[in-house]
Amino acid sequence: MQQKTNNINNTINNRLSVQISLNGLSFLVTNPASEEPIFFIEKVLDHSTTPDELLIDIESIMFKNNILNTDFAEVSVVYSTPIYSLVPAPLFDETKASEYLKFNSKILANDYMAHDLVENQNIVVVYVPFMNINNFFFEKYGSFSYYHSVTIMLKTILEKEKYSLPKMYLHFQKNSFDCIVLKNSELQLCNSYTYKTPEDFIYYTLFCMEQLKLNPENIPVILCGEIEKDDENFKIAYTYIRNLEFMDSNFTSIKNLGNDRPHNHFILKNVI
């Protein structure tokens, strides 16, 4: 559990951002005017859990932190889950949302389908939010916004990346990573993979490169999320990929949370 608290006065003018995955939770309170972090807490779970168990963890964190029980100007919830699909906006039909997911994900008959529009990119992200958690936040705060983490990633990267040659972005979370490939500032690939070992990770990464005919000797690969130079994932990536670098602060609205580095907590730093 990691926590940071600064001055918590006048919370009614502040913004609350919450990131939820089956492997952890993060809460961030910021001042929208200054983009300064006021409160941050993160809980990493040792094992993958369920939406019902996650709600218990959310309630526990809120019970122990009074700042989370105040009013906010904005509340945003981000779901970092592997069940999503990208659809070109001109082809998207909201009444057939489940059709976009059922061929590559296990969904239930009573699952609620949500979708985000990636602004100015003609991309729709279809996904399944956790409705028990949505209902909890609605009862707690009233109206709030929710998104899929891939929506935040695509919006941030596509708006700021103008590099014409192919470039790959790898965003790491516990036991999973997202892979995004751009060429001429347009999306070529967006997918997420679960892995258990560094060998699993590098297999999926090199397979993506092979399928897109990308050369690991020269393609720039940008790393963000839960990865550092002394990680086994970085070491094995450096064995096969020549042009590795960490994402810098130009890609994040909020520059730091506690003692983290610019590439850490990439999603939470870009929730707007």
C-alpha cells in the first residue's frame, strides 16, 4: 500500500480519479487548476480478484481515508480490464455492442456493455464495466464519469505523438501489459496480454512485431507503467530490442505522485 497526502483543504473544488483493475486499486485527488496531486493511495493485490471483492477493498480504503468521503467537483473511474474491443466509429452500432466482444472475450448474458469515443480519432472502445462498483460510486458521489484505461492511453498518445515512422508503446500492469503501435501518427495495433514470466512478455511483443513486419533492431519502443530498468521484463526486452526508452513527463498532465518516475501511473496521471 502506497500513500501520499498534501494539503486537503477545499476538497469540493478538487477532482477524484480512481483506477480499478482485478489486481489493484488507485485513488488520486488533484487540484484541477494546478494539476497538483493532493492525495494518492494505491493498493496492489497479490492475486486476481472479483468485482465483489474489489468493492469490499474500495469500501475499506474509503472508510480509512476521510478525504475520500467529501464532495468533489469531478469524479472519474477508469477500468483497466482485458475485456475490450476497438471499433471504427463509422461502423459502430450501439445496439450490437456485445457482438464486438463475444468473439474474443467471455461475456455473460447480463453483462452491461459500455463504450467510449476516442475524440478526434474515430475509434470506439467497447468494454464491460463493473456495475456493482459503478452503482456504489453513483450512490456515494452522484453523477460521475467512467472510462476504459485504453481510451485514456489512446487519447493521450495519439494527441501527442507525431512521429511518422512506426513506434511501439508498452504499458505494464501487474501480470498484464498493453501494446500499442503507431505509424504516421495512426493506430496500427492495440491489444492487451496477460503473462506470468518475462519470457511470456517478450514472446507476445516479438510476435506483434513479426506480424506487423517491424524490426526489433530499429523500432523505438516506449515503456510506461510498472516497469523499471532493474526489472526482469526490461532486461529481457533489452536483449531483443535495441531502441528502448521510458516515457517522459511530456506525456503526462500530472508530473509526479510521491516518489514515482514520469512513466509510472501513466493512466491515472492522464485522467481528465
